[in-house]
Amino acid sequence: MKILAVDDDETHRDLLALALKQMALHDLKLCDSGESALMELTQEATPYECFLLDIDMPGMDGIELCRRIRAMPKYELAPIVMLSGLSDRVHIEAAFDAGASDYLTKPFDELELSARLYLARKHGQQRRQFARVRAEIEDVRTELGKKKAFTLATPLELEDVAGSIEYLALENFLLQTSEKLAAVDVIAVKIVNVEEIFQKTTTSEFRFAVNSVGDAIAETLRLRQYFMAYAGNGQFPIILRDGLGIDPETFSADLACNAEELEIRTTRGEILVPQLVVGSGMRNGFIPRKANLRALASAIDDAEECAARIAASQASSGKGKHGAIDGLFGWLKAS
Amino acid sequence: MSQENSRQFSAALSEEFEAVRLRYLDTMETTIIELDALLGAIGRPDVQERALEGIRFRAHKISGTAETFGYPRMGQLAHQVETAVDQRARLSASGPTKQIEALVETLLVEMEQTLDARVYAPQAARV
């Protein structure tokens, strides 16, 4: 794996080189500033496969460097791991906002570094593979018709949706949210009729549907600080990081207003309306890091249960079949 | 890699780590002098903010590496200095600096004692 590591501290560069050597990762280039790293990126012959960026550097800091690397088309999908001695929430959030894939706090042990690099490599390979498939599918989209470049369960990147990050980055953010940090609220929105939409739409139509729901959620949360992602299966997990809490009922009602005119016209002329349901939400904070991921899973499960109840109720009443929408926007209590 | 090659590789890495540690201790002498000068500058209103920023920057670097070489107390003290400077900046840029000065002095004592001892710390295991 070809790695570019950027750190202004000579000792830390030496230690990184040593640690990577121990992991038999020898294809490493070290830079001592953001500016020299950008220069290197304009000159290198073969692209880098992973970036390790220190955050707190004089001149261009690691967050700005991350933003600039991410803006380069060839590094749109590259894993970027941020390194910093700061366990400050602001830096963690800013790093993920700038497009970071993961975050490590110094000093870190070799095992942790090794595990994160393994994940970064695996993630990078998957993203490149997915991008290749997506490009191929786009090329023959008309012929392929409704065939998808992904399955129903595939997490998708939301495009130009405020507050959206990749699902993996969302998980990494929660893992980095230590007990020292303020509480976060985790809630999930589910498209109840996602299977029907998936079956009846083309790749780009399904993407449009997912993005439209993302936009409606973003509009509902426009005054809040949050991250959201599309986790696949019609699920949008959301992390509210301003500590203000959330009332699922109010959120659900506001979301219903913002999604009122949401509809997807298929190439066959059918109109599909996504039915949204909001789970009851989980408040988290001051607890071990891994519990945050359990909260995320619980929030998703909760929204899933609510959606199943709605689907069952529609099936018994004969509503909601074949895209006939009854306008149900429900927040169902988890009980 | 054969067992013998593996042993040689590990030995080479240990040597390299020791070389990095010695370079680190060399730069620590310079850092002590710089921190001492910055501590003296805190009392001068015209350069106080720059002095505090210089102290925070050096403390940040120490907190990220000291534990790696087996100096966890030095790392913790440096982290306290960094946090204290950050807190002052958040609360009031013209606030008192007494606590910061005391913390820097404690850190300097710890660094000087480390240099005096110059004993290899076998617990160094973090990167």
C-alpha cells in the first residue's frame, strides 16, 4: 500500500516510519507540511492509496489538507486517517466534515495503527471496486434498465446533502466520541417501502430517491449540528451532536412537512412516494466508546421495527400496495 | 522471512528506535531552553499571546510523543499545559496566566530530570 504521511514533528515522522516498517509497509513517503504534501501530490507518478495526516501543523493544518486532497478527483475515494494529540471534539468533527475516513489520537499503539490501516486498505479497495462497477453501469445504463450496481443493503454516499458523511465515517465518528465528550443523540429514519422503490427504479432513480429523502432530513435539521448517512436498506442513521436532544414526534412531524411533495417518477411513468418513519431515538454520552455503536445499531433496529409495523398494518388493510401511498408519515412509539 | 532474518529485522528495528529516542532527547534540550524563554516572556504584555501560543505548540508535541519513549508523566504534564492554554483562550484571552506558568515550571522540572537520568525506559511501547 502506497502511503503518504504528513507530520511537522520530526520525531513523530521517525516513529511512524518505524511502525510502518514493522508492519512491512515500506512504500511510505513522509512530508513535513501540508504545503509540501500538496506539492508531492502534483508530482507523484502513481497515486497514493492511503493518507495519514497530522491535524495540528503550522501553516496549512491537517484538516485543510484533508479537504484539498479530497477535492482531487483521483483521491475522492482514498482513505484518509487523521492523527492528532487533540482529543477535542471540535477537531474530530472538523476532520470528518473535511472528508476524513478515520481518526487516531496520539500516542497510539502499533496494534491500533495496524488495525486502522488494514481497515483503510480494505475500505479503499471496496470503494474503488464500487466506483468501477458504478462507472460501468453508468456506461450501459439504458441497456441495463433496472439492474442495480448495488444491492438494497448497500450503504450509499449521499450527494450534496448537508451534514451527510459516509456510513463508515459515521461509525468511526461514534467510535472516536469518548466518554469525555458531551452527549449525542442517535436517531434513524427509515423508508418503509424501500424494497418496492428499489425494485421499480433504475440505479439513478433509486439514488435520486435516497438523495431526496436525505435532503428532506437535512432541511428538517437545518438549525441543528448533525451527521447523517445512508446505511442501506432504506435506513438513515443520524447523530445529533449539539447535545440539545430530540423529540422524535416533533421531528417526525417536521420531516413529514418537508417531505410532503417527495415523489419519484420512474422511467415507466409510475409515481412512487417514499413513506418515512422515525424511530424513537437513543441518547448517548459519558459511556464507553463501543456503546455508541450499540446505540447506532439500536436506533436503526428501532426504526426498522416501526417500519415493519407500518408494513404489516398496510398489508392487513390492503393499503400501500403497488405504490399506492396513503400518505402515512408516522412516528411510532417503540413500545 | 526465516527465523534468523526475523530476529535480525527485530534487532535492527530496536536499534532504529533507540536512535530515534536519542535524537528525541537531544531535541528535548533545545525544547527546554525554548520553553524557559517563552515562560519568561509571558510576563511581557506585548509578546504574551505569542509566548502562550509557542508554549501550547511545544506542549502539544511533547504530549503526542513522550509516552512513546516511556515518559508518561511528561506527556500528561504537557497535555495539562496544552489544555490550560486552550481553556484560557476560550474563556478570556486576557485572563490570568499563573496556573499556566506553574504547570510549565513543573513540566520543565520533569524534562530536566528525564535528561539527567537518561535511562532507557523499557516500558516504551506506544507509537
